[in-house]
Amino acid sequence: MRGWLLASTVAALSLAVPSAQPAARPARFLLGVTAGGTVSLLQSSDGIRFAPVPGYSPGPGANPAPVRRGPTIYLYDVPAVSASGLAGSVRRFAVGPGGRLAERAPASYQVQLASPEDAQRASAGSFAPSVAVDDAGVLVLLYSLRFEPGTNACPAAGQACVKLRTATEAAGSDGTAFTGDAGNRIVLGFDPADSIGPPSLLRADKGWSVLLQGPGGCLHVLTAPDPHSGYRNGGCISTPGPTSPTGLWDTRLREYRLYGLAGGRVVRAVSARLARLAPERFRPLAALAGRPSAVRVAANAR
């Protein structure tokens, strides 16, 4: 009888104590989205369901490039030509408890170029950057310069071309000063009637990769052992591909998370390799309102 009473008491106590709530999953992905000239910054734990980052206030912008380094998130926008190279705005945030952001004072960033004349000759729509943290923990900025046949800046007569270039963060500048790296990472020639979208730099499963929308609307991939070195043309992996393609390598699940725009919506695909990918693999993300014009993803990790 005493044993039965003891068991009953233990059971009653167990029922009276509320079960522990599962811990919130960390937000592992950041998504910068432009819609109607306003930039939003979203976060997600699974890469599918995104919500506004706490503490972030949407602001004006054209093509956001988010990157996280340690406890700081940088959000770069498209630069314009300056006397010595390129200049644009960057928003910097300290990541606090629970992932809440505290914005620091507004800042601008400068890209010092050895030959600013090239940037001055480039077509409108050039320069939209992509920013990543290289193997040395330094920010590297990738941008493109488009030249028309009349500039005589392309290898083949009668062709337009895009020259991809990088710039490296100046020591101690905290993401506000970059020095242009010598030479081009790659030169891509194409028919002047075609278009090539802004490049998006990402760390790959081996080395580095670049995604961009190439001629004919294909999703183009470039590869490199290091973001500052020469890039190899990996060709088209999806036709048609999304506009504003962007992605990251998910080291935890060993797969690529790819994003872009199609039909006025943000689309997503998952692939183990940056190889041939059927267009229908890109599925719209639910619950993202508006008609975005640009999107960029970044890892939300220290």
C-alpha cells in the first residue's frame, strides 16, 4: 500500500511540473531583400521560413550585400564612381543577446582603385558588390565592370564584356576602406544585346564559387581556390536560372542553399553540388510579401 501511495505521489508531482519548452533554434541564415527601393534584413533557422531580424530598421537601398564577421553584421549597398575609385554606404550592426541588432553610426566605404578610369568607362548598372570573409578573416569585395564594344576594353571586337574584380579590406578600417586587387579575376565576353547580372561570391565545399545570371538568362557558376585569385568558368548550370542568384554552402548539412528571384518572388533550391540543376528545383518561399528586385543570402555565424 505504501509503495502504491509513493508511486501515485511521484506521478502527481510529475504531472504538476510543466514540461520544458524546446530551445529556440538559432537563426543560421541572413537574407537581404530589396523591394520598392527599401532594404529589409531577414533571418531564418531553416532557410525556408524567414522573419525580420530584431532591432533592424528597413532603409533605402538598391542591392544589399550582407555579411557577418564575429559579432558584427555589415550591410553594403551599391557604390558609385568617385575620384579615386568607388564609394558607397554601409550599415554596421552589433549582434546582441537573442540576435537583436544594435546599429552603429552611419558610415560610408571607399574602394581605392589603381585605375579609376576603368570604372568611369563602365556601363550603368555595374559595381553591385558581393562581400565575404576570406580565409584570413579579412573582408573581400567582389564587383563587376561592364564594357560595351565602343569602349575597346573587351578582348573580342564587337563584343561586350564583364570584368570581375576584387578589393581587399584595409587593416583597421572595420569594413569602410578597401584596396583594389591587381588585375581581373575573369573576363566574360558576350553579345552586346545580352545581359549579365551582379556576381555573388560564396565559400564552396572546396574553395570558392561565384554565381551570376549570364547570357540567355542562365545561372552561371565560376570557381576559384581563393577569392583573390583567377576564376575558372564553370558554365551554365540552369536555364533559365533565377535573377539575382545568391547562395551559401551549408557546412552542417553538406549542401548548397541557393536563392534568387523568379516571377516576382524569392525562390530557393537545395543541391549537393553546383552542377546541372533543373529550373523547377527553384521553389517560391512562402510568406515573403512584395515584389523584390534584389536578394542576397549570407551565413549568420560568428
